[in-house]
Amino acid sequence: MKRFEIGARVHEPTYGLGSVIAVEDAFTRIQFDDNTVRKFLTSIAKIKPSSEPAPTTRPRTRKRKTATKTKAKTKAKTSPDGDSD
């Protein structure tokens, strides 16, 4: 049974390239380049070492909230017959 160290770059045929994030007795957890985390039974997984570096990630930025306008400010007050008061 092949064991990988945490941080090792690996390739899994179905999911592609990823980094080992945890190694347990019988399982290996891998975070793939699309940020999904999968848990594999180490004894039967077809995981191979890879020399390809991890992709660079940009720091996440929060999306700005847009200001909402109230109906009172956007619509002129009119009476039901269309005349203003």
C-alpha cells in the first residue's frame, strides 16, 4: 500500500490533479484543483505521484452589495387619477 505525505501532489484518473490534505490509517483525503475534497480508500485507489505544481490561487474578494433604492425615492407621489397632491 502506497502512502503519501500531506502536501504531496498526486493524480487520480477520474478527478485529475490534487494535493493530499490528510492521511489516515486506511484513507487518503485529496483536495483537487477544482477545490473539491474526496476521500479514497488507499489500498484500492489508483493514485499516482505528480510533479506538476499546484495552481496559483487568488485571494477571495467579497462581492460588494449594491445599494437599494426605496420606492418612495424613485417614484413621484401621485393620486390614483394621475394628479399630484
